[in-house]
Amino acid sequence: MNSTIPAPGVAVLGCGTVGGATAQLLYSDEALIQERSGIPVRLKYIVDLDFSHARSLGLPESTFTSDLNAVLADPEVGIVVETVGGLTTAKDFFEKALKAGKHVVTANKALLAHHGPELMAVARENGTALSFEASCGGGIPVIRALTDGLLANRIDALYGILNGTCNFILTEMAEKGKQYEDALADAQADGLAEADPTLDVSGMDTAHKITIMASLAFGRRFDLESVPVEGIDTLDLMDVKFGAELGYVAKLLAVAERKSDGFSLRVRPAFISTEHPLAWIRGPFNAASIYGHRVGHTMYYGRGAGGSPTASAVAADIISAAHGIDGTRFHTLGLYQDRNKPEKQLPAGAITGRYYIRAMVFDRPGVLGTISSILGNHNISISSFLQKEPPEAGDGGRSLPIVITTHKTREEDLNGALEEVNKLEIVDGSCTMINIVDERPENLS
Amino acid sequence: MNSTIPAPGVAVLGCGTVGGATAQLLYSDEALIQERSGIPVRLKYIVDLDFSHARSLGLPESTFTSDLNAVLADPEVGIVVETVGGLTTAKDFFEKALKAGKHVVTANKALLAHHGPELMAVARENGTALSFEASCGGGIPVIRALTDGLLANRIDALYGILNGTCNFILTEMAEKGKQYEDALADAQADGLAEADPTLDVSGMDTAHKITIMASLAFGRRFDLESVPVEGIDTLDLMDVKFGAELGYVAKLLAVAERKSDGFSLRVRPAFISTEHPLAWIRGPFNAASIYGHRVGHTMYYGRGAGGSPTASAVAADIISAAHGIDGTRFHTLGLYQDRNKPEKQLPAGAITGRYYIRAMVFDRPGVLGTISSILGNHNISISSFLQKEPPEAGDGGRSLPIVITTHKTREEDLNGALEEVNKLEIVDGSCTMINIVDERPENLS
């Protein structure tokens, strides 16, 4: 157990979007925070090399410094906010701050997903702690649900829409019929996507988050590299539209499930029934559904990114740190990754579920018969079938989409079947396969 | 600040639905809770006069006792769960437990809404604390959002669907076209409504909850008696249906808003646009939307009642109490009612908004002209108008519904106008008026 409560002076390392918003919140709302929390939290330093953004926010020059060592030597600074981002410098600063006995608050999911257990161990060795509410779900207090509100539950599953950029793009595609590239360009124009959107649209940002959340939910250590990840960058508008006809909404879904033979973590586009609450999440909003054996289904909704909402979560951690609450939790709960052994992660093939398959076929007689007998040979039974009339009659040279949904099947059986289907001459290119995620039964104890 | 962390032995007072489920959770999941929380929380006593329910749950006889004084004298009991319910005995036991220095955890919203500040003061005098996550929103950790996750925000508004019985009944009315009485009977058959459903359907249970939540959200003291409350027991299926035609869902909505001239708390049926996340909440589920000046709109969703979900919240409080975390918060935060002065509450008439009005009129020429000129005289402008064809042509003796929606207006102006309209000979009975609640702008700082 940590013996000391950190001093309420705060140093913010890195004055980018989140660091700037955090510094601005601490500076403008100092009186509000003291009134509400009873703690005199105070912005003491902004550590960076370039202060143009800090200046544009009207932050006080007296807090600007480039001397990290001097900041870490200041006993009035008990809490360090790491908003440098990335892996290299951030990790170096993070460790220095922990070794100086500071409580570190971060929004850096990449760093935690890659090096979480190592950093937690450094914190423990130095009698301090770290907090990372802002790393998952932006302003939504979802880390707190896992480490506090739902602590008396065995968590059975997590389903998350955890990337606002992707959800904005998918909402534009579904509701306005935009092509992926156009929706992405609009997201960039609105400041909702980076110039290089790879981390978001590839699903990797979401993979970082589900790895962190699943670790706390299940009290296990998970390996980011073993999470199957697919992004939205290969998703075809045609599939979004066909899914909608079938009553499904396409979402980039992070799933973490407890199974009888291990845990399954995965990130990929999924079709969610429009009856499921996660199907309601539109635009840049995020949400996480958490299933506990006592509480059943709970869901947490809000802005998953942006300076101000993320700063709200960082500031909540600063207050909890200054109360000694986050330190108590870090040193008492059994959920943190460094306290747990690496856990068996099931490959995507081990999942059972319903699937949507779309093949482009040349309009020849017998095509459905051929495909359905291949599926049958792999023990996959068809639930529904959809074939669109060709737009121009008699255009025999063009391939046309057929859509099949399956009953519950094991994904590796389906992979085997589709490998055969893809080899058929009547099939143009490769089939598209999307998991249909049904509403999960609550199984309340 | 409280100096001691309560011993992790727990006494549950009152073994009804919630008390029984809490005792059962603590007993069955003792190892799980210790593994996750790091705290050896243990069920030590069940205090009641009748143990038939406790026996039916398989709880150990060794915990059964009727001797509250002996329980309170046991130093191994640091935490007392008050699940007696009601106001009289519960309050007596609550105070005794606090005076014995125990940390008290409760789900009793009526008690807190009526006597919260008084009980908090007793806790403070005795160097102990109280926790009440389970009092609002059942298993949803929404009290924690207000006292922890959103602490760095100025909260501007709360909107809640906080009664599962009412939401189940309204969902059945809206989706299956059931009359109120039939939907209520079905809720009773499903165990979702009490034999005497008054506390739920009158809106009073919801009023208890919004009073507690608003106090924490705004850091003010509010008076339950000054909250305008209307239930769903007078809601007509016809209005639910007309609302749906206009794109609205009828919900029993609790609202607490910060206004420039005070705070408005109210509980009544409202029409919510189907675009608003709260419109999605179906069946017995609950949700609360909380708007903070940094985080924007966040929403918390889950089961608002039932033994197991409520016990999940009670157990979260027990763990936080045993960690010393709830004690720290109770003694540090400025949000608790006993630390704040009674606050000015605005009457319902002071609200401005859009309204739905339904009048039953005798089908005479000029009726709309007469009503609209009365509204005009009170500065109320009409946004839309709906008149259904009479089911049987020429049946001049029966009154027929007309529906008017207004532009934004002050409710007291509308009340004045409707008073005049109700006096018209062409109007049969009194008009029905329902507030239309639009999605709130986030106004992020």
C-alpha cells in the first residue's frame, strides 16, 4: 500500500490537444475543482519545447518550462500528466516521473497496451501509482466502471465502440450512403480524423483500448499482438447497405469475451442488430457495453475523443490521485496487468457465431447450389439468401453480389468453406465475411 | 477526514429482495470479491425477525440474528447495509449504526430524499460515512459518475429514466398499443410492479432519485416537496400514439437543470425525440444522461431495479467503504447535501420549452381558429396541428381529438392559455399538455 498521498501540484508533460485542454481545465477551473473535490489541485508546470499552443490557450507563462528534471525535483508536484503521446519519449518521461515518486496520469493507450505491465511494476517499486481513465473511451468513466462500480461482478464480456473517427465514418456511410473515402475526407475536414488516419481506421487504436479494458475487466494480462484486428478501411459501402436491409448496423466493434476455454479479444467490423443498444451509437460518440454476472448489461456512452472530454477524464484521475484514492486502488485491487499472468487468447477461428457472406458471382445457373453445397460440406447451414436483380438485364459478363447469412457456426469452419468458394470460377475475387453480433443474454446470477 | 478504515465485516439489516440478494452475493462471491478487490469482505450477520427468505436463498444460519445491538457492538462489523426500506424503522437503525461508528450503505432512496442531510450530519459527527450508489439507477454506477468520474465538470443538466416499472409500462403501451391498465397488470404479473404500484407510477420514486442525484450533481440541497411530480397513471394511450406519429417517445422523465435564475427539478411524462439516446431505453432498463461543461453528454444505462443488479451496487459501496475510499470522498467532497444550503427551486411554470397539447373538441367549424387565437393572445405560436378524421362521418355529438404542438414558450403562459381553452364550450374536458424535450446542446467549454 502506498503510504503517501501525492501533493496536489500538477505538471503536464506535452501541450498538444489533450495536454493543452488539461492544462486549460486545471487553470480555468481551479476554484470549481476545489469547491467540488475539496482538494487544492493546481497547475504548476507545462513541460514542452514549444509553447505556441499553450500561449494560444492563454495559459500562464509562469508555468512554462522545458526542464523536466527540475519539475520532477519539485516536492510540490505530486502528479505528472503524460500527454506526450507515442511510445519512445513518453515511456522515458513516464518512467522518470514514476522513479521520482510522482503519481502519473496518462491518456496514452498505445503506451499502456505495449508497456503497461512494465510501467505498473516501476510504479509499484517506487511506491507510487498510475491512472489512465482517459486512455479508453475519452471522457466516459469506463475504467472506473471496471475498477470500481462493477467490482463485485465477474465480468463476462465487453463490447465497445471505442473509436470516434471510425464511428463517424461508418455513420456517414450508413446514413448518407457515402463511400468510405468520401466519409474519411469529411471526417478529416471536420477535425475528426488525422491527416494520416491509419491508427484509427486500421483498428489498431481500438485494439490498444480493448487490451487495456479487458485486462482490468478479467484481471488477466493480455498480449496486444495476439488480438485479431481488422479495420474499416477495407469495408465496402455495398456491405453496409446490404447489412442495413437485413436489419444490421455496421460498427467497428471491439469484443472481449470470457469463454470456457480461454478469452477472446478481437477488433473488426461487425453487424449489430438494430435492437442492440450499441447500434444506437452515432457519429463521433463511443460506448462500451459491460456484462457482469450480477449487474447484467450496463452501457457507458459519451465522447471518446477531443481535448475537452479527454481532459475531463484526466482531471478526474488527478483528483482521485490527490485524494489518495487511485493510489489505494492501484495497490489493493488484483486486476492490474503486472499482477497477473499472461492469459490464453483464442484465435478468431475459435469464435462461434452467425455470419454475413457476400460473394460476387457471374450470373450463371446453379451458383447458389454450388456455394451452398460447399458450405454444407463444412457443416454450415444457411439462414437467409439475398440476390439482387442485375441492374441491366442480359449483362452476363459482370459479376453480381449474392448475400448469404449463416446459422451459428465456428469461424474456422467458415474460413475453410470460403477458401473453397473463392477458388470457384463463378466467383469473382474473394468473399467478404462479417460477424453478426447478436444481443448477448445477460445470464444474471 | 475520517481517521479509520472500517473493518470488512458486513451486517445486512433486512433480508428482503435487495438485502437477500446482497447477502447472497457476499456469501457466494466472497472469494471472487477478495481476488478482485484485495479486501476480505465478509458477510457476518443478517439482522431480521423472519429468516424464511434468507433460508430459501441458502444463506448460513450462523449469520442470522435479531439482536441489532449485539451486531453494532461487534468491532469486526465495520459496514452496515440498511435494506430495511421505508422511513421509520430504517431511519432508526441507520442512525444507530452511524452512532456506533459503522459505515452505512443503503439503497433507500425515500429515506435519503426525506432525511439525507440529517443522516449525513450524524455520520460526520460520528466520524463515519454513508454510501448510496444503489439508491439511484439500481446497478448502474451513476452516483459514482457524479462523485468521481465527472468531478472536474460543472454539471449543467441531468435527464433520467429512473424507474423500470414505469419504463416497462410505457414501452408496452408504445410498442404493443396496450392500455395503461393492461400494461400495468402485465408488469405486476412479471414481478416488475408491486401489488400497490403507487410509489412507482405516481412518479414519487423517481422524484426521490432525482432529488438525490441533483444534490450531488450541483452540490446543492434540494427539497423533495418542491419538485413538481406527475406520474404515468394518468397518461392516455391516445397521447402515446399521437406522440409517436410526431416522432416522439413518451417517457417518465426526471429532469434537473441549472438555469440562470435557479435550478429546475421535475418529474413527469415527456415526449422525447426518437433521435435522443434516452428514447432508446426500452423495457425495465434505466438510463441517466449527464451533461458536463467539459465532457459534454454522457449516458449510463443498465438495470435500475431487481435484487441482483441492486446488490451489485450495494457491494461496490461495501468494497469502497472497506478500502476507505467512500469515507475519504464523504469527508472531502463539497457535494453532499448537509454541506450545502437549501437552493432556490424554480416552479414548473418557469420552464420554457416546446409543448404538445391535445384537446377533445366537438367537431364544429372554427374550433382551431378559436383555440389558436387564445394561444396567440398568450404569445404562444403553433408549430404543428393534427386533426384526425372522425371515425364515423356525421357523428356530430362525439368529441374528437385535435393535437397542437407549440414553438418554444414559457409554461406558465401556456397554463394561462389552456385555462381559457378548457372553459370553451366546444372543448370537452381539459386539455392534455406534455413537454417536448429536445436534445440538449452540449455547450462544451
